[in-house]
Amino acid sequence: MTQILECGPYRLRLDRPLVMAIINTTPDSFSGDGVDGNVERALELAHQAIAAGADLLDIGGESTRPGSASVPLEEELRRVVPVVEALSLLGVPLSVDTVKPEVMKAALAAGASLINDVNALQEPGAVDVVAASDCAVCVMHMQGAPRTMQDNPQYRDVVGEVETYLRTRQQVLLDAGVARGRILLDPGFGFGKSLAHNVELFKELERLAKSGPVLVGVCRKRMIGEISGCPLEDRTVPSVVAAVAAGVRGAAILRVHDVAATCAGLRIWDALGPGGLKGIAE
Ligand code: HH2
């Protein structure tokens, strides 16, 4: 049976991998495509992403690249809320990438329908904000905090530990009254993980998807550079191949910078790959 993601006013069918376009409102995102709070530029990127086939837009106002510091609340609100207001008129579901309950609340009021939290709603009050709305939510696993998370991350059993963590956060949401159909899980590629940890997790996406629909964000990340040998500016092709591989392994949503290339890659696999792309529907 086709899984549905309940996402505010939207019902998203998860019978193929959906493409989530990254719109960073930051001045300092690692991939260099942040718009620094410029609403016109964000609108332009959003139009391009939708025309290229994006199913959702993910708006972020705080970089979480390794080594980054947290952004003051007022500054994050200044970057994110006007962009959400402007993009909410476009008719596609908007996700907001934040760890702050105040930003979640303001973004939902401005028209967002998915909260994407790399901290899995651990800030006091965050679960309540989500529970009080009808938005979807993505809980992500991170070991440590962005400033230090890549300093020698350690696991005994990375897949088991990430799976247990995601199920625990999922249960917290269920207990707070958030329906299962609103919850996405994300192993958090690059968030407190070595290359070996990332690869092991990637190869077990089907197992993770048994706990709930999985969002995968690997586009242009260090692991893509390490495996492919490509510098940041040449990571579109390896990122697309990784996105297709994630789709084949059952990812429900692919969070990407390169929307047109990703959609093209998915179409090719769907038409020519063995078995096509059925996401997690089967
Ligand atoms: N990765 C980043 C940010 N948010 N959210 C989820 N759910 N999963 C991810 O893998 C993820 C995320 C980091 O990438 P990016 O937004 O491109 O960079 P920055 O944090 O520097 O803005």
C-alpha cells in the first residue's frame, strides 16, 4: 500500500522518491548557494527548483556544516520568515530546517508545513510546537553538535544506534499525539559520522525505512567528495548517482541542491534501471 506523508494541507504520496530542494537563506552554507536572507533571490531559486521538478522546498536559516556556530534567534527569524511568507504562495509544501521552537512556530504561522530538525526536536518546547500543528516533521540523528561533531565520532554499532535513536524520537512524537503518517526519519549523513559510518548507514537504508519513511541528504557533502574524489564544485554527478542509489535503497525523500540533475537521474533510472524506482511502496 502506498505510504502517504501528512504534511499540513498536503498529502504526499511516497510511491516514488520525492525531491526536496534546498533553499538556504544563510550567508555561509557549505555548498555556497545561500541567499543571505534575500527574498527575491530565494523566490528565483524556488521557481527554478519547482520548474525542475522539486516536490518540496526546504528553507534553512542556520548553517549546520561541521564547525559552524549557532545563529541568534532574531537573525534566524529575519532570514527565514519573509522567505517562507513569499514562497508559501507557490503551492508546494515548504519545509523549514531549524532547531529552534520559536522559528518553528513563526515558520508554521507563515505557511510552512514540514519541520526539519537536525536536532530531532530536543530543544524544550519543540515537540509541543509540532504537536500543536498538523505539519509533518523530520527527526534527524546527529552525534554531538555541529561545532565538534566531526572530531573522531565513535559508535559500537552505528546502524543499530541510529535506528534506536530515531525510533526513540519517533515514539516521543507519537506519545505527544503526532500521527505516525506525519513523521520522517533521517540518519543524518555527515552529522557526527566518519566516511565508514556514512557508508554503513547508506547500505542499510532499507532496514531504517522499516521504522518509517526516510529522508536522505547527501548532496555535495564531504562523503560524496571522499568517495568520488571530486571537489565541491564538481559534485553534481556523484551526488545524483548517490540520490538514485538512495532511492533504489528505499529513501522516501531526497534533500538536494541539484534539483534538475537529480530529477533527470531519477527519470533515467525509473525508465532504464532494473525494476525501476518504486521507493518504499513495496
Ligand atoms: N543536511 C544539512 C542541513 N540540514 N537536514 C536533514 N534532514 N538532513 C540532512 O542531511 C541535512 C539537513 C547540511 O547541508 P546544507 O543545508 O547543504 O548545508 P548547511 O548546513 O551548511 O546550510
